[in-house]
Amino acid sequence: MKKLIQYVVLILAIPFKTYAQETVTVIFSVGGKDAVFKLELARHPDQWHKGLSQRTTLKKDRGMLFDFLIPRHVVMWMKETLIPLDILFLNAQGEIINIYEQAKPLSLKPITSQGMSRYVIELNGGMAKQL
């Protein structure tokens, strides 16, 4: 019994796994112009589900990069997302497959990739037109 209690105490002493919010810098080069964004990185299911939900503002040069680790058909939605977003779907090589512009806040409408996507970038609504 004493050994069992020690084992339980050791398990309880181990902190729950948390993920520090990593950021990456992404540069879009279009027509000789560069647009630089600092994106929060979402690489784990709990981060994928939360995304940019509950944010009331987002700086112009900020957003989120979702890395789904392997290419797949991706479906996103705007549940609990309070600001309009542009959603860019990218293949495993980082090439844009399709863009969904001005996704409506709080919408449950499915937003899907038009092919196999490994990455998704969410930016402020209207930013995709400026690239």
C-alpha cells in the first residue's frame, strides 16, 4: 500500500503538459513586394481547436499558422471567433491552394481546403487582398 501511495504522489507531482506559444515569421513575396507576418504556431490538437477564438483584436501583422503535420482535407470554422479572418490553405510545399476571405465571426459554416493541405494561415480579414 505504501508503494502505491508513493506512486500516486509521483504521478500527481508531474506537471500537466502545456505548450508555450511559439511564433514564426512568414514572408509573403508577391510582385516584388514583401509582406512580413509574425504568426503564432499551432501544432497540437488543443491549439488547433482554440485557434484565434475569443480574440477581440489582432495586430495587422499578426495571425496564426496551423501545422497539421501531414497533408489532409482541412475543415475550419469560426465558432467563438470574434473577428473576421482571411484563411489561407497551403500544401506541404507551402504553396497556397485556396484562400477564403473575410470569414464571418461566430459562423458555423464549414470552410474547406480545395485539396490536400498541411498548413493553414489565419490573418485579419482583408489582409489577403493586400498581398
